Amino acid sequence: MEGYQFSLTGATMVALPSGALWWAAQNLLCVSDLHLGKSERMARRGGAMLPPYETTDTILRLEADLRATGATTVVCLGDSFDDLEAERGLPENEKLWLTRLQAGRSWIWVEGNHDPGPVEIAGSHLAELPLPPVVFRHEAKTGVSGEISGHYHPKARLNLRGSSYVRPAFLIDIDRVIMPAYGTYTGGLHAHTAPLCDLMRPDAIAVITGSKALAIPMPRDK
Amino acid sequence: MEISSKFDHWLTSRNWTLHPHQRELLSYAARPAQLLIAPTGAGKTLSGFLPTLLELEDGTHTGLHTLYVSPLKALAADIKRNLQTPIDEMDLPIRVEDRTGDTSNTQKKRQRAEPPHILLTTPESLALLISYPDAPKIFSGLKRIVIDEIHALAESKRGDQLMLALSRLQSLCPDLRRVGLSATVDDPDAIAKTMAAHPDPCPILFADPGPAPDIQMLIGETPPPWAGAGAAYSVPMVLEQIEKHKTTLIFHNTRAQAEIFFHALWLENEARLPIAIHHGSLDREQRQKVETAMTQGALRAVVCTGSLDLGIDWGDVDLVIQIGAPKNIKRLVQRIGRANHQYNAPSKAMIVPANRFEIIECQAALDAVLAGELDGETLPVGQLDVLCQHILLLSCAGPIDPIALFNEVRRAGAYSGLSRAEFDDCLDFCATGGYALRRYEQWHRLKDMGDGTYTLRDPRTASRIRMNAGTIQDTDTLKVRMQRRRGGAPLGEVEEAFAATLTPGDTFLIGGQVVRFEGLRELVVEVSKRANKEPKIAVFGGTKFATSTQLSERILHKFETGDFRGLPDYTTDWLELQKTMSVLPQRQTLLIETFPRHDRHHLCVFGFAGRNAQQTLGLLLTKRMEEEGLAPLGFVSTDYATLIWGLDPVRDPATLLDHQKLEGGFENWLAGNAVMKRSFRAVATIAGLIERNLPGQRKSGRQATFSSDILYDTLLKYDPDHLLMRIAQIEAMRGLVDFGRIRNMLDRVEGKIVHKALPHLSPFSAPLFLEAGRIPVKGQAIERLVANEAAQLMAEAGLKIDA
């Protein structure tokens, strides 16, 4: 697979330009923070009426990644739905589409803070997924090794002679990976801000997503 | 209406007499709409308030009588002071209050319960007032509206918002009378049509324009440089003029230029003359300090930008200096009017050309001022994003009846041509989002009540809608503060995008001092004074104005007729040399020069279409050259020409300029362009699709908010004909892209292209090689650039790439 290849506690993985993580040995594709149903939730709460196309767009991209990798296991690393009501409120055609993608694959919904309970759509529902030598969970814990998490929506910036280029990014060090958000309607937290700087080791790298996956030293304030 | 004896006595006691236009305007007080055009210093404001003061003199009116709207908060405060003097001295039973973004909440609440007789406000505060359910009560009894500096409002979305609000007020108070006060403008009829309740007539009263200004170009022994816009070379001349005059205003076209010039002035200000700086990016306290010092006569000069264009009374200014070509004749005239605030005495002004070409432009502008000719853009019709915001604000006040509202909106001049379909699109957007895909039916923002009216589904939405009101676009800015002086006054603000490019140790100019960037702390840019390096330019705000069509025409006319009067010898020599080596550009033809230089081939198009359009032309032509395999490498644009360089010579420029091919590529190009995204962001914010960044909201959960570019990309992919996409495109075409002027230029020359294939560069193309702002042609280049940068960073950090 075209992407940035690295090793986490002995497991070889590839950070894909799309923001998904590919683990060839397990035939496993991991995506984080899909936030499906975000526009519906905003509208329901009396917020802005956003264009209702983000679920379609997110699933389309996921479908492309599944086709390209031929993954047989899919891990959705939490905050897959913008809230549990958004999951129940997904239109029939989108539910069916997800069901079609699930056919012949083992599908794991890891809990996130936005979707902390069981979901109605098929697939296993877990608080976290240990798959030695790594563990998949939504939010990073300190002092652990071999952890793959999401939650923070990290993004990183490259300065190009006066203009800057900001993209969602993987943060990677020898202990952990923090994945970028995969959902279409997601913002990001700069890699150089406090929670991320504190979690990652000083020699961590950021892998910028986009048309190519590019590694840079993780941006920090100091 | 006649002046009362009490008033007459007061005027006599002050030794004042009314100007003829003030007396005349009083006699028209009963008209439903009236426009007064008068130069600065002609007592416009008193003219506007005379009928009000007289009508309120007997103390019988209860509640609000007159609403005064001005574009500046500061102006409202200024007027309040000026009105209080006659009210106190004549002991009139009149209460005057202002209501702006700076008014306290308690004060605002009280105003709604007990409105004053005269309320001074801004379009934004008025839009909020009509969004309250008790609006009919607040405005009951309202008789007059005075719109000050209406010329400044009429051309913008703020004007649209104001006129829509006035339509609502007219429905609440049918016998409301409107008076507009305007500086000299090119098209008074257009303003009159905008301000009246359609189809009421709006007669125009012209005050005596006063004597012609005393205006000249300031050029000395040293010629200006060949390129650039800063005019640093003129600092000694300008200092000399400041010494000779009491108070000088020095206008610049951009904030960054004002900062740089101010810095340069102080480096040479050996006499320590008190000189200050004033522009919109400076902190409010700092600005107020300068304003106070100015009114006290404590300053000899103020370096400023458009923030001082509008009429606060500044006392004893006896000289105005414009640095750089004014780009626009109307703005020049209005700035000149800031000198000698006495009606009947000529204003004194000087223009400093920033480079060789600007000498010609300045001379053309001088000719225009003396000929009394002005320029202006045609007023756009009412903007639909503003209408969306208006509908939402009204829905906060109570149920909306679409038929009644449609009719009310069409009574605003700018919206008199609004079609029912356009109105319905806006209403649908407000109610459901207006998407081709119908989704979440049960969560619509406005609910159809079944009797034809619409109402807010969730009343709590009202406060969000109000918080999002207004049409002024603040780009995201960050405060700048001295390090270790938290709680100390901030120095000012810089754009977030500019702050993002800073690395610790970088230096930039703000408030006239060079500061060193130390770091970003909780969204505050922390700086120190440890700066001895040359400043990196401060790129905050500051639009680059394009030379107006009329001014460009005047320049071309000079070339055609060979009228070189007023120009210094070194300029006429330069023009003669161009004539010999190539040819001078003309109005009916388009001059294109091609020539080799070093190992590159160059092409120079003298379109005289203004900076923005020339920039767009550069993008479109290089795109066409890529299609033709001519390997363009980059281009640079000024107000009059675009220079393109590449690997191959262009043998037949005419094919590149093919009308159809240019237009064909245009729409696709525009859709992916940053300018479109910027327009979309502005439109979506005004229309209420995205919420402004509110204070306090920014710190928490940054990852929960996402950029408007994502919404734009999504709509482009799934719903490209959405209302907001259509509005954004119209705006981008008119604004920074300025495609209209390219089209006009191509129409004007009708394919008559004069191609000069030269052995080397020409006198006219030479300065373009010195211009800043060269734009590389990207294509695949950006990806290579990003990859190289990434690889270099990894190598520097000693990290291995194992992909």
C-alpha cells in the first residue's frame, strides 16, 4: 500500500494518505472519528443547518479504502456516530450501505465519548480491542505502550515560505499512534498544543495526510 | 418648516448663521425622503437634526422621535456630544442616547423599555433592535431617520442591511421620513434610489461644493524608485511639509504600508515632532489615545489609513498628504476634504507617487479632481446573503408572513427588483437549509405553521441568530501583547494566518515599533522588544485597491494624446523611450510585448485593468499556456500590466486570449480557487450557515469546529447549485477576481492585439521585474515543494524516512 510505513511494538503498519491505518499482517483497516450523522445532530439541537452530505461522503471514502486494501477486519476507533441518536436516525439507504460494506468482514465498533453505548447496526461493540502486540482504544492513556487511539483529531502544519499548509495528521512515536479524524465534518487540534505534546515523546513524528502521506518531525511550540 | 425664535436667538448668540442648504433642507422637512450632498465641513449633521430639534422643542412628543444611523460607532459618540451643546444651552426637553456595540447591557435594556427622543446607532445595532418581539413598542411614534455618511454605507452589504431594516420600520411607522447625508459622489441618483422607500421619489439637494482644492504632486530632486508601493524615499520631503504646517494627515492605502512608513518617519524625525499612527488593526485604547491627542491639538501629524476616511471632526488639519497613487478619484477627493475643515476655504493636499509609473497615475488623478470628475462602481443589487440574515432576524421577533415580508423587502430600493423565486430561495434556506437532498424534516429551523406563516421551531435559536448578526467580516485575528506584561494593554491585532507563519525570533512592525515574536500563548501573540533586525513585513489586513476604470482610461488617454503636462522630465523621457523602442499602450488596442531575458522567455500584457483583474488574467493566461505546452513558470501583476515568464517563447499571443477559451476555463478554475472559498466563507457567515467565532468559545473543543472550506468542498461535490454557492460565485466574480474588467477590456479592444516581438525588455516592462508578489505557477509544483520541505525537515532532525 502507498503510504508511510512504520513499526509499533513489533507490528508493521502503514499510515494511508486517506487517514486510515492499514495493518497488512492482520488484513485490518482502522479508521477513527467518523462522526456520521453530524449535520442531523446539529440541526436537531437548533444549530446550523449544514449540508446533509457528510455521511455519504465519509462512507464513500471508506468504501474506496476497503476496495483498495481488501481488508477483512475493520476497526472503527470510536466517535463513529456523532451521538447515539444520530446512529438511530441514519436514513435507511445509508444503513443498508453500511450493512453491504460489512458483508464478509469482521467489523468492530470501539466506543467513543460521542457514542458510548451499543449501536443498532451490526458488528461487535467493544470498549477497547486488544490485539497483541497492540491495543485499539478511543482515547489515549498515559504510560502505556503499543496503543492506537483517536479522539483528538490531530492536525499538523507545514510552513512553505510564508504560506502554510494544514492537514489532518497521524502522530507516531515508539509507544503509540494517535490517528487523524476520518469523518468529512471534523476539525482538528494542532499537534503543537498541550494535550498532544504531553502525550507524545519528544522524537515523535507527524504523518500529514492528503494526496500523499508525508512524515515530518511533530510540530511543537518549543 | 421655519426656524423658531428660541433657535434664532441661540444662533445669534453664537454669532452663527445657517448655510443656505441648511435653511433649504429645513423647508423640505415634510418630504418622505430627501438626500443632501455636501462637502466635508458644510454642517451636514446639523442640517439633518434641525427639523428634529424644532419638532421636539415644545416637549409634547413622547417616545422615540428620530433615529440616527452612521457607519462608525465613534461618529455616534461624537454626534452625541455635538447635539448636547445646543440642547443644554437652549434647555430643550430632549433626551439623546447612543446605542452601539459598546453600550452596556443594562443601558440597552433600559433603552428598550424607555426609548430616548433621539437614538444614535449603527446598522448592526438597528438590525438587532428590530429582531426583538417588542420592536413595535420601541419604535412607536418614530418620525424621522437620519442616515449619515450614506455614501460609505450605500456600496456595501451594511447598506443593504440598513435599508432592509428601514423597510421594516416603515411598516411599523408608515409616516416615517428619511434624510440621507452624503459626501460628494459620482452618482447621487443611485444613492437616492437606494435610500427611499420604493417607489417614493427622493429629491436631491446639492450644497455649494466650495472652492476647488489646492492640490499638487509632491516630487523633489530624487525621482521615486522604479517599483514598490511604500514611498520610503519621500520621508525627508514629508517631514519638511509636516514642519511647515500645523497638523498633517498622511494617508496610506494599506495598514502594512502605514506601519512601515511611520517607522521610517521616526527614524528620521530628528526634531522629535509629535507624530502618531492610527489604523483599524490597532487596539481600541491606542486609537482613542491618538484621537484625544488629535482633538487637543497635541499632534503635528497622524499616519493613517481608511480608518480616518469618515467624518469625525478633527479640528485643525491644514494639510493632507496621500502616499501612493490614490487608485480611485472619489476616495482622493474625500480624503482631501479632511483638510481645512472650514467650509469656504480651499483644502490643501499633496500626492506622493510611490514609483515611476505612479507619477503618471497621480497626474491623471489630479487632472480628474480639477475637472470635477469622479469615479465609482455601479451599485450592486441587494445581496441575498444579507436578505437571509434579515429573514432570520425577523423570525426572532415573531411569526413571518411570506407574502407580506416579500412586499416589504421589495420596498427597499436595492431589492425592488427581487423576484418571488429569489425570495423563496432565501426563505427556504432559512427554514430548511435549502439543500437538493431533503433531510431531517423534523428539525427545520423555521416551522411552517399551517396558516402560511413561519416561526422559529426552537425559540432558543433566537439568541444564536442575534449573536451572528452583522455583515462586517472580521477575519480571525489574534491580539499582540508584550511578553510578561499580561494584563498590560495589547499593542494591536494581527491576522491568524499571519501569526501562523511566524517562528520565534521573527520580527514585525506593529504600532510603529519593531517587535520580536516570542511565542503563542492562549491565542495571544507574545512579543518582546528584543528586536534589532529589519522587520519582517506585517501582513495584517489591508486590501490592495485596484486602480479604477476611469483613472486607467485617463492614463491611456494621456498616452494617446501625448499630453505629458505636469510630468517631470525623467518621466517624459521614459515615455518617449518606450515610444521609440516599442509603442505606448492605447485604449482601442491591447499591447503585448514578448522578449527573451537571461534563459527565460517573457510576455507582458498591458491590459490596464487594475491589479485584481491583471492578477486573474495572469492565472488564466498561464493556465492557457500550460494547455498549449508553453511551460510557464510564473507571473507578476500590477495595476497596468502582467508579466509572465516561461521556458518557451509565445509566438502568437492572440490565440491565448481567445475569448471563448478564456471564459471556458474560467468557471472550472474559479470553483477550485481560494478566492471562491473566501467568498463562500463570508457569504455563509452572513447568511447564518456558519457561526462567527465567539469569544470564550474558541478555547474549548477546537477539534469540534471545522473549516468552512470543508462545507464548500462538500457543496461543490454534492449540491453545486445551492443558493450560497451561487451567491459566492457572483461575489468572487465581482470582487477580487474582477473578471468583469477582463471581459470589458477584451470587448474594448475587439481582438485588436498589437504584438511587439522585441530583442530585449522595453522601458515599460522593466519595472515589472522589480515588483514584489511574484506568483509561481503551481500545477504539480506544490506537491514537489511540500515533499522537498518534508524531506529536508526530517533530514535536519536526523530522522529516517523508512517509507
